[in-house]
Amino acid sequence: MYRSTGRYYTDIVNTYRIDKARGLLQYSGKTIAAIAEDCGYHTVYHFNRTFKKFMHMSAAEYRRKR
């Protein structure tokens, strides 16, 4: 996948998942744990770490700012 798009498959999947999580954080009252599960993450820790890597802020910070 890297050759044709310049991005690794895991980055593409994580980008999709984080975009979905951003929408849920903005427009739903779900907990961060429920959002992590809805987006396909098995642990909140992994979700938070990935979210911060892509968005440069935690999911809780993102929710507060939006």
C-alpha cells in the first residue's frame, strides 16, 4: 500500500477511525471509552495514544475545545 499512496495501511485505517471519533466526540454524549470501542479500538489506552498522535491533543481536550 505504501508504494501507491505514500502512506501505510495502518495510517489510513487509523485516520478513518480518528475522523469517526472526532465526529462522535463533537456530536454525541458518549463516553470516551464507548467512542473508542465504536471506532474499533480494544483499549482506551490505545485509542488515547493514537488520537494524540494524530490530533496532537487528547480526546478529552478535543471534546472540551469543540
